[in-house]
Amino acid sequence: MYVLEVKDLTVTYRNEERVVRAVDNVSLKIRKGEVLSLVGESGSGKTTLGLAIIKLLPPGTVLKGSIMFNGKDLIKLSNDELRDIRGNKISMIFQEPMTALNPAFTIGYFMTDVLSRKLKISEKAAKNIVIESLRKVKIPDPETLLKRYPHELSGGMRQRVLIALALTTNPELLIADEPTSALDVSVQAQILRLLKDLQREYRTTTIFITHNLGVAAQISDRLAVMYAGKIVELGYVKDIFRRPLHPYTEALLRAVPRLGSKRVEIEPIPGQVPDLANPPKGCRFHPRCPYAEEICKVKEPLLKDLGDRHIACWLR
Amino acid sequence: MSLITGMLLIVKDLVKHFIKGGYFQSKIVVKAVDGVSFSVRKGSTLGLVGESGSGKTTVGKTILRLVEPTSGSAIFDGVDIFKLSKRELRRFRKRMQIVYQDPFSSMNPRMRIVDIVGRPLMIHGIVENKEDKESEVARLLESVGIDPENMYRYPHEFSGGQRQRIAIARAISVKPEFIVLDEPTSALDVSVQAQILRLLKDLQKELDLSYLFISHDLSVVNYMSEEVAVMYAGEIVELGRSEDVFQDPLHPYTEALLFSVPIPDPGKREIRTIEGEPPSPVSPPKGCRFHPRCPYAEEICKVKEPPLIRVKNRQVMCWRY
């Protein structure tokens, strides 16, 4: 059962007269109840892909392909139709919780206002749902919290509030864009723990966007590794970490310093992430790939289905 | 004396309090750094790890006197940096450099790379004319992996990783003995971070550099440092050899930090968490500053601050020992 089916999605935008393909011909199916992480470095297209699903992209961005959700193609929906889905059936949480809250309103006013509009219910009814939801995210005294302003809360607390808000509508899909990246390690651990517990209890289908391989390893069921606008490897998180098949995934795992019994040498990936306005021909990773052959330079590999794993590489 | 013990820098009882407010507001004292002592061994790296507000960055800036300390001493090769006059300090600056997290904000966007890297060379009289400067900049760029042909370009024409290489070239241009590295890879992608960490290690060996490596990332500190100091709320709570500290943490905070790090190996271990968040440096908790979050806290921890004591071969600030 799939909650969302992305097919042949290409996202292009203009940047100073240059056409940039941030996401290039990506297909992806999200299963009901799973956590799928999009991992990659900057410029990989992971955030653009996540935001394209709810069309939260700057004006002038062009989307091609299809994004099927509940039998409807989200790309074809009008803004009014999308508004009913956004923040309702599909909820989001972002990296910087302060920018998602309104500094002039108390948490209580803000949350009930948003929810009563979304669900078209009275503010009183909304308040009850809000309090319930704040309990779910383990806020000990929700009534007191409702009277506070965003600046009075810590970063971790703000993120809890936004997770609570995202869950008030019982979304069918949650998109979390680097939700712990701005937090301290000890607070990040709390939020990850919370998200895992919530996931265990409510089975909310989640797309989790992160650059942190450790976070992805802890939170996800499946992983899509992105490079230069493409998915290069897709599979179960355990399989990929145990035996990465794509040379980029392999290189990425070797580049992270680890805490372990002995100090393991890290292996930098030579070169840089390519310029998306002018990506390399053939496989986009070939200039940095230690195994690259002739074909990799001229022909682009497609994402092949190997059963539990999908991979875009000529050598596998 | 410092040379005998192999220590290049000995910091003792460093305190930095910032005063905020005044005139229309009541004054607030921010205890950013509250009495820390540590040493940096010659040719070696001391890692300084902590969360936001722990005071780690302020430590780095005060020992270079980019921020004036409130009290304490910092003996660099036998000389107390905190006692130097402005003029004497200028000569000393050559021996101590700093590299920041965001190289872009530490470079003048209107200057070309040749001038950014070459400026300290001119200021400190290492080169005297344009030709010498250019050939020295070329050599420096080469040593950090930047094609010297790019020296007439501007900072914005480079990627984040390349800019950090340029910032490193500038730091080593004056042949320093000691470099403060303040989160030098935190703004970089994983693959580029690995390149920069490798480069820093290679340069250390080649030029016999000593580093103070400041980071919130335990894995990176573990990779880079021989010794590590863990900071919490303006204090060093544990200090020792990296292997010891990261293998067998003594302080409950170090332990908590280690178990908080999500490791890139699914199913190996679950993340464990502690409650609460780091305290405000304006009003740190009484007694042990970690006690409100500490799973082992007892009565004494709430009232009396533990001293920094020697346990096994390290220092730890906790009543359990």
C-alpha cells in the first residue's frame, strides 16, 4: 500500500539566467506507515524533492511528472485544493522552529488559530485537540505552555510544539525537513527519541530529510540516497549501511568520522558536488568515482530494481 | 619551563564574564567561561567539546585576546599572553592564528585571494614586494590543495570547502605554532569535511602545529584530538586522553553526550537521552551545574559545586569520584 507515488519528477528553477534542475527525473513510492529518509549533501535535491510534494517552492519553479496522493495528482491541483491538503493531510516540520512560529502570538493562540481554520472547527474544540497533542509530545503542563510566547521557549521545546501542531490533524503523511539539525546533541537525541516513540505508536508515514547519516540510521526504515538531483540508491536502512552498493553511498559512509573502539581513518571523497546548472555527462558521480569506466562518462545509468534495493550504477 | 614539560600553552583559571545591560536595564552578568584550566601539548591537538552556551568559543577567542579575559593566565611558550601590551601582542599574534566556522564572513569579499592570503605576510614583514608575495601565496595555496592559478579570483567564486582551504592557507602563512580551529568543518558537507580534517592533520604533521580544536561534534573531535576537554555551562567537567574519555566516560554529562550521538549504524544501539537543556550562562544552577539533568544526582550535588579532581589519568568534576 502506497501513500504517495512520485513518478518521473523533475523540478527546475531559474537562478540568474541559469536553468537549474534541482530534482531530475526521480521516482519514489512511499509505503504506508514507514519512515523514509532522503539523505544527501547540499545540492543533492533532498529538500527540493520534499518540498515539491506539497509545492512549497518559490514562484517560477517548474514541476514535471506526477505526485499521486489519495488518487489525485498533487502537481495538477489548484492552490485552494492544495491548501486543504497542506498542514492537514500532509503536515510538515522544519529545521528552524522559530521561523515557523509567530513571535507576536502566544503558543495557545497560534496553535488553536491554525487548527480551527484547518479543520473548520470552533476554537474551543481546537484547544482541546491542541492540549491532547501537546501531551502526546510529552509536554508536562500543556495549559501553562499555551500562555507562553515562542521566545520564552528553548529550541527543543519549540520543535516539540511544532511536532504537536503537525500531529493535530492526524496527517496521512509527515514531511520532516532536518528537524533536529539546529539543535544541540542532547536535545537532538530527545527529539529523535520522541519522533521514534510517536512513530511506534501512531505509525505516521514520514519522509525525513537529513544530511546526517547517524540520524538517518536511527530514525528510518528505508533510505533514499540522493546525489546531484538524482536518487542513486534506495533500500532498507540496515541493508544500505551494512553493504552500500552505490560507490557514492560507500564513499559517504567512509567519509564520516565515527565514535568507536578504535580510531578509524576517514576517506575524503575527492572533488566537489557538481554544479546543477551544468552537471557532468553520464553518471553524475563519475568525476569523483574511483571505479568509473568509459560508459559512466557518456551514458546515464537508470535506477535499476534489484528486489529490495534500487541502484543507479553501471557497475552493479 | 613550558618547553621542558612539552606544553606550548598553559591556561589557568580562565574567567570571562560579559556584562550586559546598564543605563535603562539592570545589569546582567553572563558567565561565559567560569574558571577553566587546560594545556595544549606541542605538536598535538586538544579538542574542546560542548553544546551551545558551554563557553567553548569564548575560550578560543580569549586565549588569542580577540576577547579580553576577565581573569586568569595563558602562558604561551613561557610568556603570559594576558599580560602583554597591545604592541607586544601584535608581535605575538604571528605565532597564534584562528580559523572560523564560516570562512566567507572572515574574508573581505572585495579582496582577491592573493591579497587575502598575502596580507598577513606583508603586515608581519615576511615578504617585502609583490613578486615575493605572489610566489609565497602560490606556494601556500598549493599546500592546501588550491590551484595557484586561481589566486586572482574573489572569495565568492569558491565553494565552502575551497574557502576553508584558503582560510587555512592564510592562517599558516605567518608560520604560526598554534592555531585555534573553531568549528572549522561544521558548515561543510560530509565529503568535504573529511577533506578538510585530513588536510589539517597533514599540515599539523608537516609544520609541527599545535591545535585547539573546538567543536560540538564528538565524532569529529574524537578523530582529530589526542586529548579532549568537555565543557558544560562555562566549566570543564572532564579532561583526558580522547580514547579514555570517549571509551570510558567518567562524568555523567560526557556519558550522556556520548549516548546522545546518533551513530551511522542502524540497530547497533539505541540513542539514550537525558532530560532538559543546557542552562543559561546568566543563572547557572547552584551546586554542580549539571545536577538538574543528571541521572545520578544526590543531595550534595544540589548544594555544593564539586572540585576538579584527578581520577585515573584524567580530571573530572563530579561528586561521584
